[in-house]
Amino acid sequence: MKNDLRKALEEIEYFLLDMDGTIYLSDDPIGDMANTLNFLREKGKKIIYLTNNSSKNVIKYVEKLKKLNFYADSDEVYSSALGAVEYITDNYKGQSVHVLGTENVKEELKNKGLNVTESLHADIALLTYDVELTYEKLCNFVKCINNGAKYFATHPDACCPNVEVFLPDAGSFIKMIEVSNGFTPEVIIGKPSTVMGDNLMRRLNLTPNKFIMVGDRLHTDIKFGVNCNFYTMLVMSGETTKEVLEKSPTKPDFILDSLNDVKNYF
Ligand SMILES: [Mg+2]
């Protein structure tokens, strides 16, 4: 593996980094990650923080990353909410969007040019990770789909890593709606779908071999990288155990204990 990764690093331009479990765990950086990220930049690699989490806007992520001493620019954070903006703008420009989401994220989507509405007769119903979810919001969202809106979701993750206990994420909201009404999303934007990868390749005008997806989850991060034909690196600093890896049909190109070890391959 050592030689292969060394060789791959010569052509890779962009490190697409999952966040929780990959560069930090909750509020703690993994090892000396700030140093590792600086090292990658010194080697001329560009970084994009790629997250399925659509509960926060980009400014909040940049604040969090800076608090951990990770240098971060707002154009380096790419969330599934921003992926949804690009997807809707490219394919359904101007159509109205009823968002199940936090006020923060609704504001961000508006600022990025989406026609966000509270109407139950919107063209599109977009489910995000709404950590301000209420029963009323959920019912309105379902009514909107029932009224004929196209149903999209930002990401499929069922749970959000947390120190004490896994917390319900957007994927569990998707299930709740499916169980109650039978509605399922036509499109899910986040990893492992290729939407965000396709957007990046087009926006940066680069081929897949210029990217490596680094993450701690096989069925989202690594599957995404495989689906996009990117290089993939699984880090064992988060969710995946050796047992899970052995049984998984999704195999990463490279496996490291943590991203900090990448320094040994330059
Ligand atoms: Mg993760």
C-alpha cells in the first residue's frame, strides 16, 4: 500500500475531508490534525471539507474549524445543503422550494439564490437535517409532498455521531415519512450519491484521479468516493471497526489509522 499511496499522492490535487470522525471527534481534534492539514497545504494540496450534515450553515462550520485551529475558508466547506442548491439551480432553476430545515439553513439557501417558500404548494420539498424539527413542520412537509412537490433530501445518514449516544439524523426523518406515508425521496444529494462529486468535477474542471475522499464511514464516505471514481481513504479514527471493514462490500483504496499518518507517504 505504501508505494501505491505515495504514487497516488503525486496526482491528487484535492483532499475531500469528511469532518466528524475524520478530522475531529465531536469537539476535539484527532491527534495533531491542525499540523497535518497545514502539512498538506504546504505540499500544495487543496482541502474541501465535505459534509453530509445540513443542519448548520457554512459560517458555523468555518467558526467550528477555526476554533479547532484548522485553517478554513468559507469556500472550502461543501455541505449537502449547498449541494442541494447547486442541484436545484442546475436542474430546476427558479422553482419554489419548501424546506424542512433550521432557520439558519433556510436563510443560507435563500442567500444562495433558492426560491424558498413556506407554501404547501411548492414545486420541490427539500428535507434537511432539521435540528429544530417540530411536529407541525413535519406535517406541513408531508402535506407539501402530497400536494405534488418533488421530494428531495440532502443526505441519507440515519444517525449523527455523539459522545454519549447516536442521535437521529435526516435518514431517520426520511424513514419516518416513508413509514407513515410511503413517500421516498426522488433524489438524495449527499454522500454516497455522486451529485456533490459531479458538481465539484464540473466546477473545478478536473478528472476523478485528482481527488481523494477521506472519511470514517464506509457506506457514505467511501461509497461516495468509489461511486465518483475518486481515490478513497478510510480512516479508523471514527465509526468503522476492523470487523465492519472485513464484512463490508465497499473497499477503500487506502486504510490509515488516522489522517495524521498520511505525512509518512510524501
Ligand atoms: Mg464521519
